[in-house]
Amino acid sequence: MSQDIINKLTVLLPRANNWEDSFFSQSTLPIADDKVLDFIHKLSQTILQNSAFRQYPELMAMGFWMRKAHILKILEDYLDKPKNGVRLARGIVFHIAPSNVDSIFIYSWFLSMLVGNINVIRLSSKGGEQIDLLMETLNDLFKLPEFSAIASRQIIISYGHDDQVTSYLSRNCDVRVIWGGDNTIQKIRQIAIPPTTTELPFTDKFSLSLIDASKYLSLDDSGKNKLIHSFINDAYWFGQMACSSPRLIIWKGEKEKIIEAKESFWKLVYNALSKELADISTADIVNKLVASQSLVIESQISLPESKNNLINRVQLNTLENINTDLHCGAGLFYEYSINELEELIPLISRKIQTVGYFGISNELLEQFVYKHMPQGIDRFVPIGNALDFSPIWDGYNLLSEFTRIVYSNK
Amino acid sequence: MCSMNPENIDNYLSSPPYDLTQEEKEHILLNFLGDLTRKHGLSCPEYGKILNALNKKDLLYEAITDIPFIPVRLFKKYKLASIPGNQIVKTLTSSGTTSQKVSKIYLDRDTARYQTKALVAIMKNYLGDKRLPMLIVDHPNVIKDRASFSARGAGILGLMNFGRDVTYLLNEDMEINFETLELFLEKYPDEPIFIFGFTFMVWQYLFKPLQQKGLTIDIPQGILVHSGGWKKLQDEAVDNNTFKKELKTRTGIKSIHNFYGMVEQVGSIYMECEEGHLHTPIFSDIVIRDPYDWSVLPNGVSGVIQVLSMLPHSYPGHSLLTEDLGTIIGIDDCKCGRKGKYFSVLGRIPRAEIRGCSDTHASEVSA
């Protein structure tokens, strides 16, 4: 690599290391190598036992996800042993992390590490407290001699928008993973990758919650409160700006039931939500006001009065061409009522990612997509699990995408 | 609808701007603002949709705090006008950095006149009835292109009406024209001189060069009026008190008045009095709102500033939520003797961590 490029980037991890060209000529590691399993296990323990992490529920959730038993289960559930051949890591994976606070790229990095790849991660310049804390912890583990083979195969760098650096890293990777908005992805796609390199684009998506009104009303108080708690977690973590954060609530059922269910539901959300939990700034609130009044100007909606600005609701009267760009998160909820699942069809573009459901069986939801074959919807998860990462993301099985199979015929 | 009669409005705009108590003023202003809300609801389709969505179209408003507000940023996103295109006599635009969208404000003949009248009434209260010799802290080209009124140009043009022998203090290279200044001061050695400039321009191009060169000038009879927002000065940790103190040391100007205003509500500005407080005239008012639920906050508590003005008849800008924070200091009892609310502006709403929203840029406050 030319000095020119080296000067443009900062190595965040491993600390004190400079970039060396030999990084790219290392061999990959075996799939689910014991050392890698130990490393992830050790990191999980550190996160769960270190009190500094307690204040970051997202990182705690990540620590749980990294537990050894869970990692082994992921391997068993999502990575089959090929009948005819041998599975190997693809090689060098170049991850371009999203510029917002979303730490989801860490999961895809770890899955790539788990199957033996060499990883280059590009962070946008500002990492934030959570990322800093994680880097600190990773750095301590990377210094241990037993993990040197792993440490030498991971590098986290940061550089400003610079096509020369991106181009260099793109030329040298076997898989390019891009997290970002449509514009970011289009811009990076202008930069060539080798003919044999594959690309995983994770673009901005839009997610919703789907609630059966009668089933909700039939819950007892503790059942209702449990659901409300789950919904608040889905909606308010990451300031409602993660791709999987629900921004639209679909109520299914008879009109009268829906009216009753909505009233009860939002009252309980109001009661359960505190300023601390919602974590919304004045700027967020003004953005929500601009977004909701802009929606009024651009489409047919109504704005029910809100008791406070932790929750702002917008009643849509059609699901066609709903404006998802105006949505700025921070507790803004579009709402719409349906009688039958079929009424969702106009909504389901490729942009629709997660459907968090309550009161509707996932068999029914599976039948729905099987029958109508919509362009979008990447996942159905019970309300409360919207932000859980799964090795199947946006329609890709990441463990498959990060490996290749050497076919061998007997 | 009788309050909307232009004759009524013109008469009211000729009244002394600070003589009514808050109670008396609110009573009158409520009529004007209620009528404006209904009028814009009928004449501006976008605004009508917002009133409908809020379920506030045909309400009677019992207090000025009942008048619905729209965020000032909407003027950057949409063309909001309550008049047909052939009645537009002037279009005002906000200043704004290159990456930002600008507000567009459409004026008809009446609204333009109301703005001038309100401004005259307010300025006279500070400058007296006579036109004063005037210095502008800017260069003459700033108003050359009259077809497109930049906020700076429009502000200068608006205030030029209060001066005579209008003289620009800066040349085109933004340097102080000492020769011109000397001649000007020789001509008017004793009478009051009206000086106008944008806050940042005054600091950057008048104060700083003097400070850097270790020079002082002497205009003790000067009355400086300035506006445009403190954002750039805040970055240099310069607040209003520092500004006044430093400027006085370098220029001898003792009478310095900031004003708070914006392109979306030109005319009914909030001038700083001798006590350092911003005052609401009888043509406009402010309400401080709690971002938590938009409830009205008591005096002394800071919140988001809502501005109400009776002047905008050609566009729905009579009740706006700004992106500024402020506090009401008191009502009817400022030591300067002016009645009504007086307040301070604490600055822009701090930008939260940008979480990926595409439209989080705020507008610049400008005159």
C-alpha cells in the first residue's frame, strides 16, 4: 500500500499497530476454530462481568449473544456441513460500518471472524462511547498471546470519505459488506471490486409492528404490561432509527376492537415511558413536529393530540406510497388499521424489513408470504425481538455468504 | 372579521409600540391572530391541511396561546403562500449556508406595508422621530441586486429608511474605509448617528480589525442596532455583554441594541432595551414552550420560543415555533419603562446526535 493511503487512515485496533501489506497475505483460519470460539467466549464474559458495560443495554445484549452455548447453537442451526465437499472461509472481508450509532455491524464482523475470515472494518470517524468501550476491551484481549492469530487477522480503521482508500481496500477484498443509506451504498458501488468478489449491501429499511386488536384486548393486565415493555424496547432503543425499529403500527381486527385496543395500548405506553427511557432531545422533538406536519401537507393523514412529545402518532389513511424518508425516529408512530393481512400488500416494497407481531401465528404469516410472494419483508419476529440480531439478515444467511464450498464429487 | 380591515390594522400599527400592558395587548392581538389563523386556513391549502389534521380549523381561540403553531422549518420545505402569484410584490429569502435550504417568504402589498409600519414604530422609539445620519457596517454591493433580496440586503434596505446620508463603512474588500468615516464624523460632530450592521459583521469587520491594529475610533453619539444571531460569535465565546463592552472600548459607542427577528416575521422585531432585555412590541408576542409537551412555561424557565405576529397576511407565518431557546424575564415591569413581555434568547436548540435523519439542519435566524 502506498504511503499516501497509509497517511489517510487511522488504525483504531489493534492499537499501536500500523498497517502492513502482509495483512492481506495471511491465511484464513478454519471454520469455528477453537481459538476463535475461546476468544468470543472470553469477550462475552468480559462484557457481562464488567460493570462499565451495564449502562449500555445494547452491549449487554451483544454479550449475551456471544455466549459460547449460543454461538455453538448458531453454528448448528445456520451452517450445515456440505454433503459433497468442504466449507472454507472466503478470505478477506471488508466491512463498511454505518455512520449512525447502530452497532449491528459488530455482529456481522463476528460471524465473519467465526468462520475464519480476515476482516477489515471501516468506522466513520466518530465512534461514540459504546464503540470506544468495546474497542478498549477488544484491545486488551488482542494483546493476549493466545489470541495473536486472531488479532493479526482483524483490523479496525477509520478514515474520512476518501475514494482512494475505499478503492484500495475494495480491490483487495473477497467480500464487501456495506451498511448505510441508499446514497452511501450507491456511492460505494461506483468503486469497483474484483470480478470474483461478492457484495452484501445492508441499506436503510423500514419496519413495523403488527398487532391483533382482539388478542391484545384479551390479555390480562400483566400480559398487556409485558407486551408494552417489549414494544418500548423495540421502538426506543437506538432512538427508533435502527432499520428494525418499528415506525408503523398495523392494527388488525374489527373497527371497534381496534379503537378500544389503541386507546388502552397507548395509555399503557404513556404510563410506562419515562423521559429517561425515551431518551429524546429537544432537537428530536422539533424534527418530529416538522416530519408530522410535512406528512400532513404531502398526504392525507390526521394527527391525534398527544399528551406529551415522547410519543407522537400519525394516522395514515392509505398504505400506498407512504413517505418513509420523513421519519426521523425518536418516538414517531404511523398507524393504520386492517381487517385482513392481504391489505398489507400495497405496503410491502423491498424496503420493508421487520414485522414484529403479536396475536397472529407465524404459521399464518409464513403462509401469507408463501401465497403472495411480496417483494419485501425480511423477518417476522415476536414484538420484543425486533432488534435481536440473527445470522439470517435482510434475506442473506451471513454464515453462507462469508464462506465458500469446495465441491468434491465422490 | 372586522379586525382584519386594513384601516384598522394601519391605525394600530401607528400606535406607540410599548404602551399597552400585556393584558390589554393580548386582548387586541388575539382578535388579529384568530382572524389570521382562519384566513390562512382558507387561503393557503397547505396550512389548511395542517389545521384540519390538528382538528383546529374552526375553533374560537380564547387566548393567544391557543393559536396553533407551525415549525419555522416548513418555510424551507414548502411554498407557503395565502395569495395568488400575481399579488406577490416581494419574495424574501433567509440567509443560509450553501448546504442549507433557504426560507422563502411571499409578500403582498399590504403585508409589505405592515412590516414597514411596525418597524417604523419600533425604531422611532429608540432613534427618535427625526431621520439620523446613518452608517452601515457593510459594503455597498450588498443591496445591488434588488431582484433577489438576501436576508442581509433586505435587512439593510428595511433599516435604511430610518437614516439619511446613508454611508457604508466598509469597502468591497470588507475593510474599514477610514477616510469615509472621518469625513462622515466631521460632518456630524454632535448629533446622534444611527449605525446598523449584522452582529457578526460588526464583530468581524469593525471590532476585530480595530483590535488587531490596536486602533480606536470615537463615535460616542452613535446608536448601534445589530441583529443576525449569535451562533458564529458563540463559537468564539462572545456573548452580548462582552460584545457591548469590547465594542464600547474600541468605538466609544455607548448605545448598543441587539434585536431578535427572523425573515419569517420581518417588521415586528424584538429590540434590546437599555437594561439589556429584548422587548415584545404590541404587534407581536412570544410564548415559551416546554418541548416535553408544548405546554406554556412560566417566566424564568427556559424553553422553545414561539413567535406570534399580526403582520403576516400573505403567508401563514403569524404563529411559528422557532428553533431557538429563550426565557421570559418579566411582564410590564422592565426598568426601562416599556410594557409587555421582556425576554432573553439563549441560543439555538443544541443539535442532538444525528442518528441518520436526512433533514436535521436548522435555519439561521436572520433579520
